[in-house]
Amino acid sequence: MNSSLRNLIIVVIAMIAGGLTITCVEYLIASIEWQNDLMHPGKLALVVVAHALGALVSGIVIGKFAKLDAYFYTLIAGMIWTLVGIAQIITIPHPIWFSIADTCVYLPMTILGAKLASKLS
């Protein structure tokens, strides 16, 4: 199989793994009682952590399985996560601090995940 095609498939799998991570963590966050406040600052902070963990998992998957140009594909995944985060912020109103933190977390965490994967292998 062509290495570029293989790496793109790995990016898709990494995005799915990151999305599942985010979904699981957000499900746990939703199970915590927050005084019926959807925009509770603690809840929003944990959502940023969930998004960071999802991006980290994506970076780890790409760093572990992508053979050539792993950092290029890591950047692609980080940019996709960032664009998805921006789309979410545009469609659902959030506090400014959340919007800034959430937008800034994806790319660095994806890169960190790829670096961790390369150190572990």
C-alpha cells in the first residue's frame, strides 16, 4: 500500500480514537452533578481537558503507526481538531476563556502525543 494512503488511513483512525476518548471523558463529566449549570466553570475546564486528551490520543496513534512524515500527519490531525473546535465555538456560545483555551489546546497536544509515541517506541 502506498505510504501516503496508509498514513491518511492512520490519521482517520487516530481521529476516531481521539473522538472516542473525548466522548468517554465528556460522558464522565456529564455524570457529575454541577448544580444544573451547563456552563459551570469547572465543567468547562474539564471539557478542555477532555479535548486535550483526545488530541493527545490522536497524536500518539499517528506517532506510533505513521512511518514517514509522522509530524506532517500530526499537524494535519491537529489542524482538523482545531477547525472542529472553532466550528463548535461558532455554533454553540461559550465564555471567552473557554473559546481561547479550547482553540489553543489541540495542535500542541497532538504534537506532544506524537513525540511521546516516538520516545516510547
